[in-house]
Amino acid sequence: MSDFALHIEPIYLDKVIEYAKELHKNQKRKYTEDPYFVHLEAVAKKVEIYLDDDLPYLCVDYPNEFLEIARSMLCAAYLHDSLEDTNVTHEELRVWLHDNISTSEADRVLQLVVELTDVYTKENFPELNRQQRKVLEAHRIGNASEFTQVIKMCDMLDNTESIVAHDEKFARVYLKEKDYLLECMDKIPQSDIIGILKKHEASGEE
């Protein structure tokens, strides 16, 4: 367990994890047929690794709320696809969060999940093609908070690993979209995040 994880109350995080599992219980990961939760866990782990390294800087930049920010980011990582890929509504998620964690953290987690939820979908904007939707989505994420962008980058990194390994044709399209999105996500130290994750992977730490 990382130093950062020690600051999370186990029952608090366990509730979020179990809720995420329940929301996605009938979903499978594309290409591998793994339970969808595998992806959520992988994204959360990447966020945790980054936060474990970045926590001293959060303490300096946000001295009165750094721990709440870190906790909220980790919870949002587990729930980042809940509004987009499950039947839970915004109101249902809001109520669950307020029933299970503090009001301030519940509001912060909800805001992060909302910012991580695609707006420019085919269902909502059928008149737009995929390229147009992705450009608009990239601009939207570019205006989101730095905390949202960190989670989004960890999400993209995990998706990229899977797509590149299993779908060479789609990977060419996805990687172009990803590159443009990264250009728009200018509030975060992207190279630092990648470096931290690669260093952790190379060390073989759990």
C-alpha cells in the first residue's frame, strides 16, 4: 500500500469500490472480456501512483484541501464511467455520494465525474461525425480542472494499452484523437505523469 493510500479510510474507499463494481457488474472490457471493473481499477491505480508522488506539491499548492482533493480524485477514478456507461443518473449518483461520504468531498467527486463524462456523443449530436465530436470533446476537457485532466490522462493511458494491443486498425484513429486531446490538456505536467508511471512500472512495485 502506498503512503497516499494510507490517508484513505478503508471503509470509505471500499464503499466506492463496491458501488463501482455494482454499477458495472454486467459489463465486460472490450477485446479481453475481462470484468469492466478491471479498467476502473487500473485507472485508479495510475491516479494513486501519480498522487503518491505529487502529494507534497498538492500540500504546498492547496494547503487546506490537499487531502480532500486527493481522495476525491481517487474516488472519481473508480466512478469516472458511471454516468457515461451505466444507467445511474446524475441525481442517483449525487444522492449516493452524499449518503456515503462527506458533503464537500461528495460534491467534488460528482463534479469530477461530470467533467469526465462525454458530452459530445453520437446520441446527443447525431448531426456531427466522429471527428467533429472528438474535437469538441477535446476542447471541453481542455477547459476542465487540472484534477479532471490527470484522471482523464490515466484513463487514456489504460485505454491506449488495450487498443494498441488488440486493434491495430482502430489504434491509428484513436492515437490521432488522443494526440489532439493531449494538446488541449495543458493544465497538467503530462511528461511528469508518464515518467512517474513508467518509473513505478520499471521498479515492479505493487
